[in-house]
Amino acid sequence: MNIIDELEWRDAINQQTDAEGLRELTNSKAVSLYCGVDPTGDSMHIGHLIPFMVLRRFQLAGHRPVILIGGATGTIGDPSGRQSERSLQTLEQVQENVDALTAQMKKLFISDDDANQVRLVNNYDWTKDINVIEFLRDFGKNFSINTMLAKDVVSSRLDSGISFTEFSYQILQSIDYLHLYKHEDVQLQIGGSDQWGNITSGLDLIRKKEGNEAKAFGLTIPLMLKADGTKFGKTAGGAVWLDPKKTTPYEFYQFWANTDDRDVVKYLKYFTFLSKEEIEALAAKVESEPHKREAQKALAEEMTRFVHGEELLEQAKRITAALFSGDIRSLTADEIEEGFKEMPTFTATNETKNIVEWLVDLGIEPSKRQAREDITKGAISINGERVNELEVDITAEHAIGGKFIIVRKGKKNYSLVKLV
């Protein structure tokens, strides 16, 4: 299957500058292509992954991908999707973010097993020596203000205002495409749908500099929305990050495992490298046996394995299974800390106390009467073991790893107690 045919089946194409020409090019040879990300932070989130998964599909189809880290454009700020000016970061902060994103990209997309290795580049390398006269004469002269104002990314900002700094962003990104076309044989740029204006500006610059016969193309990926119309990748707690320190592998796994039935097949197509036959089989399970959530489990496993590796995937699955079964003692202290990160947390000393007093003093139970009632009814569990006796004492020996005691009240109300 041609890579363009596969992307169409996966509903991963929004716009192409020349669909027929790109299909012909990808059929005739291995194409160099690029996608970029600006170092606005020290980690990508799952929304950033969308175009890079497409880049990876090109790689698996035998093409030559280039990942651009925007060490230069990151100091300016892309106005795409914003209604206000970005706060500029220091050059030191930008470099720290460049280093962090470079390490993240290497982990995700570079492997000794890949025949066509991903190349990593930083646009600061070819822009840092351009002085203002060169910028205006050699590049600015090729851009029409009228055309730039008509780009969606700029026109959407005219009412609220846009600085010359952000206005000039599309010129810098165009210089990137021209540089990669000339020095890395790159003939295709891909990006999110909000990058269409920047991509077409780059193509215009290439043709003005290299001639109208220059073969260069652009492709964008559709904006990802959930079935309820809200933006993909956001949760009540904020963005879902690829950095395990920002979003734990367990939380990452749970995000995908909790995908709506209406979205899961779309996400399988976008984010996994499962075959058409495997995805269609899972789609049939969504229709016939939605309660088993096999498609969601496959999605969670594929994505967690891709981002965090096999070991952390297994850890996420162990935490999930333990919380479902109530077998809390099978977890390590680190796994408990990860699995209960977002649950109500209380702090207790390691002194021995009767369970009734202990629950009330912590605030897990509102009164001794309620605590006694819940205990006698079997509604209280300590570390997965139900407590029925009022005379039970809670001691430091209950703490898993010497750190945590897990209290479950009813079927689903968990609390994490940290011993100090």
C-alpha cells in the first residue's frame, strides 16, 4: 500500500498542496520529509505526537524523515492557535528545552533497528548567523505583506493585535524549509492543520529561490477533536505529557484505556502501528462486545509501550489490575505512589491507634459513629483486606514499604495515607 493510501485510510490527511504530484513522488523514490516542534516546554504532550506518528509511518514505508527542533523559532513563538502574544523565554531556557526535546525524540524515534534513521536538526544552526540586513534583503523581499496578512494564522490575530516578531514567524519557518530542501534533499513538510499557512509560505520561498520547477510539497493532518467536540489530549488535570515525571506511565495508560467508544477506532488509526486487519477486528469488537473494551486495552498498551517501553507498560498494567481486584499488597511503594497520585491523600504518624479513632482523626470518616457503622458493615478495607472488627489497631506494620496505607471505603473510594 502506498504511504498516501495508508494515510487516507487512517483519515490522517487534511490538506495537500499537490496530491497527485506527491503520490507520484512517493511511488517513484524514497522521499526526505520533515516535521518540526518548537521548544516551548521541556516535554511534548500527546497532541504534539500526531504529526510525528505520520512521520514515523513514512519512515516505516522506506522514506527518510527529518525532525526539526526549533531552537531559533522557539525564541520567537508561533502565533498559530493563539489570540495573544507569547511570553518570550530566555535563550538559556530555550536551550534547556531543546536538550530535553532532543532526548525525548531520540528515545521515541531513533533505534538501531531502523534502516532509515531519523535525522535530528536544529534551525538555530542555520539562522544564528543571519544578520538583519541579510534577513530583509535575501528573504523578506520575497514575502508580500498582503499575502502574509491573508494567512489564517495572521488574519485571526489582526483584531487582537500581533507583534512584528510573531508576524515574522512564517518567514523563519520558510527559511527552514528552503534550507532543508537545499541541504537535506527534503521535498515534503508535514504538520498540523494550523501549519498550512506556514507550509505554503515555505513552498513559495523555495520556488522563488530555486525556480518554479522545484518539486516540494506540503501535507497537513486534521485537527483532532473528541466525539463530544472538545479538544483531544486534555484532561481535568491538564495536558497528558510524554515525560513520566509530568504524567506517570499509569496515568498515561489510563488516559488511553478510558477512551470513548466513539473515538477509540480513530485513535487506533492515528496513533498505533497496528495493521488495517487488526484495527478492523478491534472495531468489530467495539460494536459487538463494547463492555470488554478490547480496543481501548489495545490502544493503551500500544501507546504506553511506544512512549514508555515494555517495563513501564507492565507496571501500569499491574497497578490497574491491583486497583481493579483490590489486591493492593501486590504493589510496591513506588507503584502505589504512582497509582494513587490523584487520589485523596492524608498524612499520619506511625503511632499505634484504634482503627475507629485513626479514621476519624485523619478525616476519612466524619464521626466515630459513622466509622463504627462502616466497619461493622464491611465497607472499610485496609491495603485491600476488609476490616470487620472494631478492636483492630493500625500500626506502622500496616505501611507498605514503610510508607503507605491504602484505605478503601465502599467499592471505589480510595484514600492514600502517608506515614511520617
